[in-house]
Amino acid sequence: MTTLFNDKVYDILKWIGLIALPAIAWFVGQIGPVWGMPRVDAVVTTLNAAGTLLGVLIGVSTMNYNKRV
């Protein structure tokens, strides 16, 4: 069976989607206004959307992989 990427890449993408992007979004939401960052809400929404998209794609990929195993 061929996989799209190895376990290390999967783990990194999962960490980015489930830990890093939400943490960065929270951080930007907290410090952005303090530093006068423009469009903080848009940046936070974009980061959260990217994290959600990555998480869903990984979840679907995992579900499909587990069906084949």
C-alpha cells in the first residue's frame, strides 16, 4: 500500500494543524491589538481556518487509511 507521506511528515502536519496554528492564532489575537497590528481579526480567522482545514484533511486521510488497513 502506498501512502502520500511518511509518518514523520504526518506527525508534523498534525502538530501544525492541531497545536501550532491555534496557538499562533491565540497569540496574534492577544498581542496584535497591543502592537497596533492591522486587521487582527482577519489574521486570527485565517489562522484558525487554516488549522481547521488541515485538521479535517488529516482526519479524513486517517479515516481512509484505517479503512484500508
